[in-house]
Amino acid sequence: MTVVSFLNLKALTEELRSELDEAVGRVLDSGLYILGPEVEKFEEEFAAYVGARYCVGVASGLDALHLALRAMGIGPGDEVVVPSNTYIATWLAVSSTGATPVAVEPRETTFNIDVDRIESAVTTRTKAVLPVHLYGQPADMDPIVSLARERGLKVLDDAAQAHGSKYRGRRVGSLADATAWSFYPSKNLGALGDGGAVTTDDSGIADMVRVLRNYGSRHKYHTERPGVNSRLDELQAAILRVKLAHLDTWNARRARIAARYQDGLASTAVRLPVAAQECESVWHLYVVRTDDRPGLQGHLEANGIQTLIHYPLPPYRQQPYLSGPHPDFLVSDRLHAEVLSLPMGPHLDDQQVDCVIETVKKYKPWKQP
Ligand SMILES: *Cc1c(COP(=O)(O)O)cnc(C)c1O
């Protein structure tokens, strides 16, 4: 039996082993372990890659979201529009500033926030819109940004799953007032530990995130804001510089795998992800929909194929948000009941992808008349 793992981080580390060893060695030898030259160079290189003027490295994706919101002046009493179907961090970042996340349903086709529903969620307290590029496909940014401009709102996009993806030919990372990134190991660009960043063209936002990530201080031992300690590690920055150079190659492998799935699964009972015309997804996840998820997932598992669910519970059904008040989120509820993520990552070869396809095709209940 071919065993197909969902993602194999060890294999990916092995692939770049000598380059990573060299980068780690460079930091060990430098004696500079916090906010040294590696962080500075990674910030320059990542800003150039996404096409933004500034990049500020921080300790995680959650912190990138939180600090960008604070740099935009968002705090208690404010509201921020978020998708109803996203990873919990998007909502937690808003809550941690003291503001309230106000959820908007996704489009069923793209899983991304439904632009047509944003306007009715905007109130006099709304300060920002926070779209998420879920599973690696950019949200429909142009209408979101123009609505925000009309209503005097900021736009922060959560690009934790979208390193390298494009919207109308432009890379995610400079499409909004600021963009938040995570370098959690399993992301398309992942460190060997935690990490995050904010990219922006706005010098004021970049400057404030820089101050907030380092005790709110611009000059050592002089604090001007109640900041935090949320710096990108020097060691992780050195690792990320190595991996950034391979990002496009690894994303191209993901795109090839996705194309193979799209072809191979076209005539099966699973519903395939829809690629929006204006977008180039980086396929962080390959997510199908099925009304028999437990059956299909069990069948795949019994045949050595590891799948995951992103996500089993939406944010509004998590403990901190149960008390609402929320409208019904029928689209999100349906998606959460149907989504299943198939193995996806640069570690997969064609034979493994074909094995997943053949195994899906052999699922019995679909073969009965
Ligand atoms: C991973 C992720 C985050 C959080 O990133 P961390 O680095 O784990 O804090 C935020 N939003 C989305 C959509 C994510 O996938």
C-alpha cells in the first residue's frame, strides 16, 4: 500500500538540508541573535518579492494581524469585518485589540468573503475590513478596497495561506493598506518554528509595527507605546531567506498537483475547488466538498491516505464567541460540514497524487446505481 502523508515537513527540510545548515551556521557564528542582519535582509527580500515598500518581521501570524490592526489605530469599541469561515487566528487578532469581529459569509465557489455582503455588515463603528485568502486563493480585493475607500475603512488582508499568490497579475502583499503573513512551518513559506510579518506601502503602519513589536520603543529603554515582545527570530529569518528562494518552485509543484487532481477527479462525486479567473492560487490546501465526508475520509484513511478538515469548527462556534450575537451563517455551516483537504505539498510525486485519485474513485457508495 502506498502511504500518502498530508504534508511531509521533514522531507522538505531534507531537500534543502545543506543550504539550511549553512544559514544556521552563519547565525551561530555571527553572535547576533535578535534583530540582526538576517532579519533585516529577509525583510528587504520579502518586501521585494511581494512588491511592497516595507516588511516588518514579527513572532507569528497572529501577532502580525494583531500588531497591524493596532498600528491602524484599531481598539476597544471598534468593529472589524472578517469572514465567517476562517482560521480562528483572524478573529482572535481582532478581539485581542479590544475590537469586535463582525462576520460576513463566504462565496460558496471560492470559499472567500462574499464582497456583496460586506456593505450590510458595516456600521458607524466599523474601522476595517479583514479579508482572508483562504486555502491560497486571493479574495476579490478590488471591490473590497474600493468599498473601503468609499466608507473610510482600512483594509488588512490575512495572507497566512497565500505566499506568492496573485490577484489580477499582482502579488498579494501590496493590495491593501497592510498584509499579515504567517511563517508557521506548514505554510507555503514556513520557518522551522514560529514567525510572521507585516508588509505595507504605508510608512506610518510599518513604523508603528516596528515600534510595537519591540516593547513599544524606538530607542532602547525608552518606551512610547504599550508594546509587546514579538520579534522575528534571527535564526528563523536566516532559514526563511533560504526557503524564499525556493518558494516559486515549490508553489509551481503545488499548482501541478492541483491540476492533476482537477483532471483526475473531474468525473467523481466530489465537488472540486473553483479557481477564480482573476486569481492565481498557490494551493496552500486542496479542498474538495462531499456530502459523505466521514465515509470518504474513512475510506481514504483505510487505504493509507491522510486527509484533514479545515476547519472542523467555525470561529463563531468556538468558546470565546458562543455568546454572539450572531446571525445564522448557513453558507459557512454547510461548507464546514462538507470540506475535506486532500494531501497537498511539494513533497508529493505524481504517483502519490494518482494513488489519491484512484482511491477516491474506488469509494464504494458512489459506485452503486
Ligand atoms: C496560520 C494562520 C494564521 C496564524 O498564523 P500563526 O503564525 O500560526 O499565528 C492566521 N490566519 C490564517 C488564515 C492562518 O492560516
